[in-house]
Amino acid sequence: MRHLFSPSLPRLLQPKQLAIFEACLIGLVSGLAAVLLKQGVASISGWRLQVAHQYPAWVVLPAIGVVGGLLAGLLIERAAPEASGSGIPQVKAALGHVPIALNLRVALVKLLSTLLSLGSGLTLGRQGPTVQIGAAIAAQLSVWVPTSPDHRRQLMAAGAAAGLAAGFNAPIAGVLFVVEELLQDVSGLTLGTAILASFIGAVVSRLLGGQGLNVNPSWLNDYTSFTVAEIPLFMLLGVLAGLLGALFSRGILLSLALNRQMLPVGLPLRIACAGLISGAVVALLPAALRDNASLQEVWLTSELGWKMTAVVFVTKFILTLVAFGSGAPGGLFAPSLILGSALGYLVSTAAQGLQEVSGIPLGLGSGDGLVTTYALAGMGAFFSAVTRGPITAIVIVFEMTTDFNLVLPLMIGSVTAYLVAESIYGGSIYKHLLDWNGISLQKSEAIDYRLSGLTAADIMQRRVETLSSQISLDEAIQAFSRSHHRGFPVVDDGKLVGIVTQTDLANIHERHLAGDQLLNTVMTPQPVTVSPTDALTQVLYLLNRYKISRLPVVDRRKLIGIITRADIIRAESDKLSGATQQTGPQPEPSYVVYQTRSPAIGRGRLLVPIANPQTAESLLQMAAAIAHDRHYELECLQVILVPRYQAPAETSVSTTISRRLLKHASRLGEKWQIPVHTQVRVTHDVAHTMLEVIKERHIDLIIMGWKGVTTTPGRVFGNVVDTMIRQASCDVVLIKFGSGEYRGSEQKLKNFPCDRWLVPTAGGPNSRQAIRLLPALTQLAHRPEIFLCQVHYPDRNLPDAAALDDAMTYLGTRLNCPVALTSVCANSVSEAVIDLAQKDQCDVIVLGATREGLLQQVISGNIPEEIARRCDCTVILVRGAIG
């Protein structure tokens, strides 16, 4: 089977019909998931409270919190790290074209882990997770039914809307939240799919799961109260909600930072610790307040006094920060509404007390209607202050109550809270969570804008290798063996008549075809094509729809170019950098299969390609020392090579070993207190991938290992290292670890000796770069000693000592260790340096060299290469940035 879908299939379902079907399916599945989550949490919570009633609560509740948190953390850590936290920042990032996993695996892990964490008593909500579950289900559907990237994005938005609508039984609020916070897109297709999916999700949730947050019970028939004289009080409520909402947002980020710094343990233990704290605190509350789902009704019906309400408000405020900061799966919607309702209750109680004590008529109503109005208005105000979505806040509370008398109080409180919170701490909590994780959506939005006007003619390769339909199969096989292409257009008389791929030729033996038969017996006739005027969105749609990697560009059946997935990625890069597009065959770009991001707070970035597990520990230690000294961020890269005939973006690989190495790098970053970013890329060419990362991540320095010898003909250090020295625009540090650093038959690396340092210097920028590395690198030594030397030839004048004096002055201000100076006369620089290293028993030699000096051919004498090859100690070669 050559294609998953035949060209005639789109005629069966038109795009709008397909969108309607997908929206209905997404809404149905999201609604079922929301009901399952609600009923599951209620069942587990009921069992927890029943056990706490039978046995001592101060023992049962903390124990269940620890066990539930530990299981939830283990499930997330082992199965889907993307399922931690609220889930809404991940959806927002995915909609902003950030490569974050959203699929069925993430949805299932999110569902199960949320059941465990919320059921065990953590003070979080289930509505945020339903948003991520809905978006993940929609993303998985777009994989099963391939579609264009724009439509996939709209499906994920519809899934998020359906998840929120099902969580609150509020379909309009689900749509508005997507438009207001997540997508900022009001196109017809986006609104249509989101509205339909939200409606279906809310209907399913209401039919199977009942009310969303239990704020519309029978006692609301007493109606709410509102008078014009109360407007100042509702504005006061909004101001208080804005202040506390901004404090709540800052507290969330502070809790995350404290968990990372003060609890350097894995996610399971952090969530278990949060469960322990939550259980112990909740055990001190009255039994009626141990169930989060009942709190709104308790406050709205005035069953608590103001003292207990204030205590519970503070308790829930802190416990939510504790739970969310641990990384537990759960949202902030429900806690925001609970805190807002408590705040409204307190404001109404205070106003009533002031009116009674002072005798000043404030125009307040009386009875439960007054408390209910302020509690519901407080819900919307606090929600608006945290999410910065006042429209969504108003609509959510209105849809849950269906009381028109609430509209004006909600509008006054929510808008006031939004303005106050925005003036104190701008941006929603989800934006700050993305920024905290080092994710910025501005760049992704710029890509969409810059590529919006591109056509097939703008990105296609105009020089195309083709085959004739009249050549033999043996000749076609030879053509494939001489090229890295996985497919060729078949052209006769300038007209495109078909396309042939490696898959077609692989079936020759199964079909018992002879080698002298013609190519037209196996080629695919009438292939899928595009015209030069087709938009980029159409090109992407066809590539994904038919699961193909290339599209011929034809004009009246005449082949004028070809487009591959690599061309589209290169077009994005060219548009962002302002570079001109190059035509003709280009190296296929690498593909990111795994990455993590830390806060972007460093002054620069240091790239560490990790290839050899034996030297990874020492290489990372040296990189961390340099990054710590220069206040850099650490970018760790693992590269997985695949054959030329496999596309990196379409090749299945295992990242288990790579992720284990990168997790070790992250732990080392925590030890040195430096941000660590990690990524795993699949590629055809390691050097090309490293140059990609240097350009994309704005790398300032790259540090890489070298084994000391190369067997590659025509190369000095090897293919990858030579390419980096020639082409990398940043500083390059090349390290050859000494042979004495390995011990035992298993060749395991121990802490390498690095106390005695030899630094030959001849002045120049690269020697100065080498000198400036010493303060950082000598942090790894126990008793560092520095030997600065200058080598000169016998028949030449003595070199200028200014370079040694400058180096001595610089090191004297930065180091507190012995620094010796020497000058050596010798016929060979490399021989002199090697003799000095052996005589003084040096552990490390640090050399600064130009790009041209490092890559001299061996016939004319490559000094750095010879020193590195012949010395048993560690040798560090430094080349400064190019131009």
C-alpha cells in the first residue's frame, strides 16, 4: 500500500463535513473523560473520607496523601512527564507551535494521575486537566486522520474547549476561554469546531455527570440581590480579588522555585510530600470541610461563620500553592473559584457588620441572597485575577447559575479585579508558567506571520533529479544507490508521468519482476502534485494527508520543481534569519524527538554534545564549571544517527539511553545552580545538526570531546570536529581526555586529575581565550598550579613578554593559587610543550590556536594536533569565535 489515503477519499468527505464529524467525536470523548474524572475523584474522595471517619484522621489523611501523591508522581515520571501540573500551559505552548507531546498516552496518564492526586486530597481542580485531556485526544485524532497543521491546531483548540465545557457544564465559557487565552483566533472554522465540540462535551457531561461545581442547587431559587448603592462594594471586592489574585500567581511561581531548590528529589517524592502536608492540615479542619467539592455550597448558604471562613481561606490558599508547586497534576480553576467565593462571603459579612455597627445605610439587602450574590461575584473576580480572562470568568459563573441578576455584579467585580491584578503583575498565570519553563510563544507566532504569504514556488527546489519511465529496474536501483534521495519523479518529454520511491523498488522481488523490465511497471502513476501558486498551508496539508515526504510542483503537467519537508523547515529558518533561499539538494534537517527547557536567565549559552558515556561525566563537569563562572545556561545535546534513506522526521528511535544521560546533566545543573536545557535530535549528519543547534539556540561556546586520533582520510581531528572548527561561529573548546583517566576492564571514567596546568601562550585572541578559561576550569582542581610558558626559536629574537605579563595580571586577580612563568628556546614548539608537560608532570595542557592553525595539514606540521596526539595527559584546545 503506497499511500494511507487515496486521492479520491477527500471527495467522500468535504473539509467542512470532516470538521463537523471530528468536532462531534472530540466533544463526545472529552465529555466522557470529564465524567470519568469527576466520578472517579468523587468515589476516591468518598472512600478517603469514610476511612478518615472510621480511623484517626490525623493518620489516615496524611498517609493517603503520601501514597496517592507517590503513585501519581511515579506514573507521570515513567510514562508521560508532560502530564504534570495544570496542563493548560502545555496546551497553550502546543497551540503556539512549541513541540510538546499531546497524544493519547498523555491523555491517559493525565486522567489516571489526576484521579490519584485529587482523590488523595491535594487541593487542586480537575478542570485544567480536562482541558489538556481534550486537547490531547484531538491531537491524537489528527494523527489517525492526517490533516493540515492549521486544522490540527484548530482541532486541539476544539478539544481544549470541549474539556473545559465538560468540566464546568459551560459550553460558551469553553469557547471563550480558547479564544481569550489559548488561541486568540476567531476564524470561522476555529469557532465552528470549538462551539460544536464544547456543546457536545457539555451535553455529555450534564447527562452523565450532573452539575459541574454544585453552585446551582435549589436554594438559589431565593434569587440574588443587587442594588446600585452596592456598586462601590463590588468594586472593593474586585480590588481585593485583584490584589490577592496577583499574590496567588506570584505564590505559585515561588512555590515552584522553592520545590526545585529546597527539594532536590524526583517528582514522585515532591508530590508525596505535598500530599503529606495537605493531609495533615486538612485533618485539623472540621469534617464538613475536608471535601473540596462541598466548599462552595457551604459558603454560599452561609453555614460558616466569618472566622472559620477566614481560616479556611488562608488554609486553602496555602495548600493550593503547596500542591501546585510540587508538580502534581491538577488545575487552578476550582481553587480560584473556591477562594473567590470565600472572599465574597467575607466581604459581604464585613459590610453587613459595618452597617449594623455604624448605622450608616450601605444599601445592602438581607438574608442569604446578599451572601450568595457576593460569593458568586467573588468567584468571578478571583478567577479573572488569576487567569486574566474576565469574559470567561463572567460567562462561567453565569452559565453555572443562569441568573441574569448576577451579570452586573460579575462584570463590576471581574473587570476591576482584572485591572488591579494586571497593573500589579501583568500577564496570566499560564504565561508566567511558560516563561518560568523557558518557553516563549512570540517566536512561534512570528513564524506563522512570516510564512503566511509563501507559495510552493517560493520554497521548491528547482533543480530536480528525475528518471525516465523507459529505463530498466536495474538502472533505477543503481540511481538510488548513487543518491541519498528516497524518491525520484518520473518524467518523459518534460511531462511528469509518475513517481518512484525506495518502497516501490523494495517490492520488486515480491512481485517476481526481472531487472530488465521497465520502470513504469513499478512507479506510481498520477502522483499527488501541487501547482506553483498553491499556498504553503495546502502543501503541508497534502504532505500530512497522504503520508508522503515530497511533492512534485507542476505547471500544466510540466515538472518545474519539488518540495520536501526539509524545504519547508529551511524556509522557516530563512525567513526568521533574513537569509536568501538556496535552491538545489540540501542536507535534510535534524528532527527533535525530546527536549526540556529551563528558565532562560543566563547571559549566554554553552553547548555540550554528549556522545561518549565514558567521558560524559568529566565533559559535563568542565562545561558546568565554565557555565557557572560565566553565568551561562547549559544546552546538552544527544544526537541519534539514522541512515540516509530514512527521513529523520519519520524514523522511529529509542531515546531511553539518551534521556538517561540528559537527566544526569540536569542533576548536575541543579548542583551547580545553572539552567540546563536538553534535547535529543535524529539526523543524517552530526556536524550539520550541531551547526543547526548553534544557530537556533544562539550558542556562545561549544565544548566537545575528542578521542585523540582520527582514521578519516583528509581530516585532522575528524569529520565532526573539523567541521566545528571551520564553521561554528561561536567559541570552540576541544578536549582530549588523558589515557590515565580510565581504569579497570570496564573502562569507567573516574574523576580525572587536573591539579597541574600547563598553558603555552604566544599572545593573540585565542591564547587570551584559553587564559580566560582557567578560573572556571581550576574550580575542579584540589590544589591547582599554573605553569605559563612561551616557546621561541633559537634563530629568532626573544618574543614580547607582554602576553605573559597580561596573563599573569589577569590570573592574579582571579585565582588564589601558584602561577609560574617560564620561557623555552626550542626548534619545535610541539616537542618543547610535550617535554615541559612530562618534566613537570602536568595533568592538563591548555592551548589557544586559530582556526587556520588548528587545521593545518599534517605535512606542514599541526602543532595542537601533535601535542594532543602524543601527550598522555588531558589536552584542551581553544578557538575563539569567528568574525
